[in-house]
Amino acid sequence: MLSKKKRIYVYGKGSSGLAAMEMKFRFMRIGANIEAITDEHIMKMNSVLLDGDCAVIGISVSGKTEAVLESMKIAKKCGAKVILMTAHTGKEFCDEIMLFALKENLEQGKAISPQFPILIMVDMLYSQMLQLDEYRRETLHEYTLEALDER
């Protein structure tokens, strides 16, 4: 689904927002037109501008982050595909739900960073995207790394 969309937006707040930024940095290296949005007001404004050429990935460990979920619902009404990365089910408006494991009290970050299961899921998506057009994406990735080294 992601490889067929012209633009991808990743919504997240707090630790989920940090994971959204990491996802943006990783996917940009392989040529994805992706943006991470962590401010709830910008999420709301962005969601009304989307269409069928767009996909939204919402990240919410709890599955209850209102700004993320409401923005995803609006994006869906505008025609975008919506994917939720969470540890909880029950969001019928989503086109896909990517579930990850949740250790007790993970949401508070007491034992393990709440980003950890999200980043594993991001790695899995990244590997899949890389395999879809391996030569082009690896070339872009290498070019990006070389450009960064030159700075």
C-alpha cells in the first residue's frame, strides 16, 4: 500500500512522534516522499488536505491518542489510506492495523522505551520497501549516505 502512494504522512506525539521522525529519516533515504508530523494542530490541518494519492501512518502505543486518531479519521474521509501502528485493536476506520507487542507499563516507559516496539515495526516496513525496488532504493540510500559524509 505504501509503495503505491505518492505521499506518506506519519502522525505521532511524544515517544511515538520521535519514532515518526526516525521513520521519516529512514524512508527518505530510499526515495519515499514522506513527512512526519508531531504537532497536533498541523496534523489536523494536514489531514484535510489529503486525497487518494496519500497514505497516513498513525503511531499510538495506547491506541488512544486523540489528536492522531481524529486526524486519521479526517484523512480517511478525504480518501487517504490510513494505517495505525499500535498495541491495541478496535479501530474500524483504519485500512490496516499493525499490532506490536506491549509489555505491562510500557506506555509509561518504566521498563522499556515505548519507542522500541515501534522501531522494530519501522525496520520491518523499511526492509519490505527496500525489497520492492531494491536496486533503485539501494542506490538512493548509498547516494544519501555519501552526501551526508561530504558535509
